[in-house]
Amino acid sequence: MHGLLALSALHYAHVHPQQRKKYDIISVNHQNEALRFFALRLNDINKDNCEAYFFLATLIFIVSICSVAHSESFGRSIALSDVSQSFSLLHGVKGILDFQPIEAWRQRGGPLDGLLRPPVLTQGGWVSTSAFQKRLDAITSLAREVPASFTDVINPQSVCVLALEGLRRAHQMSRGEGEKPGGVWGWSATLPAMFIDMVASGHPTALVILAHYAALAKPCEKADWLCDGWSGAVMRLIERTLEDEWKPWIEWPKRSVFERIDVDDMEV
């Protein structure tokens, strides 16, 4: 109930600007209660109640995305930890799916069926040579310069490369026939935990990768009050965090976001 009330209060604040402050505070209180309830019962999730917890976790994730997206209009200050928390929450949502077969989740149809159906990747052609894929080639070279330990398979360099491979896949999926732009949110569910921690701590290479994801995710904000403004809020946060020597790396995605240029219409 607290998850639903948190989202409802955010929506009311969005459509009633004159009461925005009051209902934003109400939303935060309900969000904290929902998080506390969920955290205390993680070990109680089973096959019989997993659906209820799935919807609760999904509501909490949506509220966290919305809170970042509307931080400026609500007068909130946000940090990289708020962005990384959203990614961690989506990992929690994904984990709940393991309590029963995917077919069982899909059998009722509706939006969940579309979300969980096997992805269709666009094969070859222009996608592999698109502006965004070429841009990711350059960022991959940057990622391979991150210091890595040869004794640990999972290290800062390897998780950055994995995040970029996931971003390539998310881009290909978003260009598939019949795909909706919102599908790119699935990228954050594939991120290694170490990469999410790197985002939270302000690791420059991780933030450069995140900036390019923000540019790819921008189209899904169209006509959706929930996430409208997320890419811009994240980009401004990244720009404030990065040292000057790193800022040229985000000029490309920054222009895509703020000038509303599709990533595949950008010059490389």
C-alpha cells in the first residue's frame, strides 16, 4: 500500500504544482515506509507471495526513477547514490522473478507478458554501423584503460566493458521492429553490482558510460510523466561530478539529451 501511495502522491504533486511541496513530502514518507517494509521481509519471499512482492518492488523502483526525474521541479537535491539505488532496486525486481518460471509470470498476458518475452535483436545492417555503436567503440577503448587486477575476473575494467556490451544490446533491442523505447530500462537490470557501486562513488569511466545510457534512454521520456526529465537530471549530476579533464567525454551524449537529437542521428 505504501508503494502505491508514494506513487500516487508524486502524481498529485505533478499535476497540482501549488501543492507540490506538501505532496512530495507525503510521497517521501510513504516511499521510506515501503522500502523499510520490503527490506525487512526479503527473506520471507516465496513462490506463494512472490507476485505481491514483485509489484511492491516495481512500484518502489518507479518511484525512485520518478524522484530523480522530477528532482528539479520538486526542489530536491539528488546524488549519484539516488541513481545507483534505482539500479539496485531493479536488480531486486529481477531477483523476485526467479521464484517461479518466466512462463508462469507471462501466462496472464498484459504488460508483463510483453516485458518478459524474449528480446528480438536487430540483425546486422545499419545498427552495427550506427552512430551510437561507433561511439560505443570509442568508449570501450576508454574502458580498457581502467586499471585492472589480473587475479580478479570481476574488476573495474571488466565490469565497465560488460556494461558497455549490455548497452550495445539495449540499443539493438530498442531498434527492433515493434519495440517500445521504454525497453532500454532493462539495461540497468544487467549491470554488475561492482559497476553500480562505481556509479555511486563517482568513478569517471562509469559516469561516462552512464551518460551515454542517459542519451539512449531519452526517447522513452516522451509523453511519460514518470520518467520525463530523468536523462537531463542524470546528465547534470554527472557534469557536476566529473573533473574538467573528463568532461569532453560527455559532450556527445550531453548534446543528444539537451538538443533532443536521437543517438543515431548524431555525428561521430
